[in-house]
Amino acid sequence: MIKLYYYPSYASMVPHMLIEEIGLDYELVFTDRYANAHKSEAFLRLNPNGLIPVFEEGDLVLYETAAICLHLVDRHPGACLAPAVGTADRAHFYKWLMWLATALHPALSMYLHPDKWASERSVVTQLKASAEAKVSDLLNVIDAELGKGGGPWLLGDAYSAVDPYALMLCRWSRGMPRPASSWPHVGPYARRILERPAIRRAFRQEYLAEPWI
Ligand SMILES: N[C@@H](CCC(=O)N[C@@H](CS)C(=O)NCC(=O)O)C(=O)O
């Protein structure tokens, strides 16, 4: 049985949405961030970084959202959540997964939690402003990609694991002066992903209040 250590709206949403899409049996393990459950000895044995999510299946204990995504798509090829290995589409799938994990995800984390990087108020303010500008630049990149006319998904015709990852990051931007949902192509794209039953189930299981993005 799969166990997914999660906290609502955290990066654990991505594997949660994928597991729902694939239709696996699993248990959601609530990890109370405010009680510092993710810094407990037991949790640190699973992920020494003290970060959510953690995915567990039998002897396999995995952290890092992108790694969990890749494992899920490999382990369940029938769900078709990534293009065939060795194809150009697969290469673009890797590119977007890494871009989400190493560019947009950290920029949004910096915007939402600048206080993790500095304590002096003026520095925190500056970090937040820089992160806001960076998020905007990055949203321009994904908006342009979606505007190239492919669609309806980030890789074109085929829905894949990068789509729920992008949706979660769009959601994280919802309190920003210019949220992702207001971009001409990203907004409709995120709303399309939200129409998928698996996505709606995951959002509801995390008790997330609407509007979701
Ligand atoms: N690179 C990690 C980042 C995970 C991460 O930053 N998780 C956040 C929630 S979105 C967390 O656990 N934060 C708690 C903390 O920083 O104490 C991944 O992709 O899984």
C-alpha cells in the first residue's frame, strides 16, 4: 500500500493528483506542519530534509516531488502520464518537469516564504519583490509556450504529469498581484486541468476551499 505524507496545498499535491489520476490504492498521511511533524525524528528518518512530500511504497521511501512524479509515471506506464522513453516528446517532458521543479517552484517558494532566507525587513521585502518579478518572467515563458497553438496541455495533445505540477504552482500564485490565472493562456490551461475528475477529487480530499486558483 502506498503512503503519501502530505499537508494541504503543499508540494504533496502533485503526487496526490497523479495517484488519483492513475487510480491507485493509497493512504494520505496528514503531516501536521504547524505541529512540526515534518521535523520529528520519525519523519526525518524518511526525509532528512524535513520537507513534505514523502512517498512510501513497501521498502521504497522517496522524497523530491519531481522524483516521485518520474517514479509514478515509470511504474504505471498504462496511465500514459508521460510520452514514450527516447522520443523528442519525452525529452520535452523532462525539460518542463525540471523547469517547474527548479525554476518556477523555487521562485514561488521565495515569494511566499522570503522570511526563510533573511530576517531583516528590508531584505525580506527586496527578496519578495525580486521573486515576484522572477515569477512573472517565468509565467511569460509558459504562457508563450501554451500560446504557440499546441495545447490543450503543456506537451500538446497528451495530458502528462507536468500538467498537475503546473496547476499547483498556478494555485500558489493566487494571492499575488498578478496571479497565473490572469495570464491569457495559462489561465484557461489551469482551468482545463481543474475540470479533470481526478484533480477535483484530490483538491476535495485536501479540503481546499474554492476558488482553487
Ligand atoms: N524540493 C522539494 C521541496 C519540498 C518543499 O519545499 N516542501 C515544503 C512544502 S511545499 C515544506 O515541506 N516546507 C516545510 C518547511 O520548509 O519547513 C520537493 O520538490 O519535494
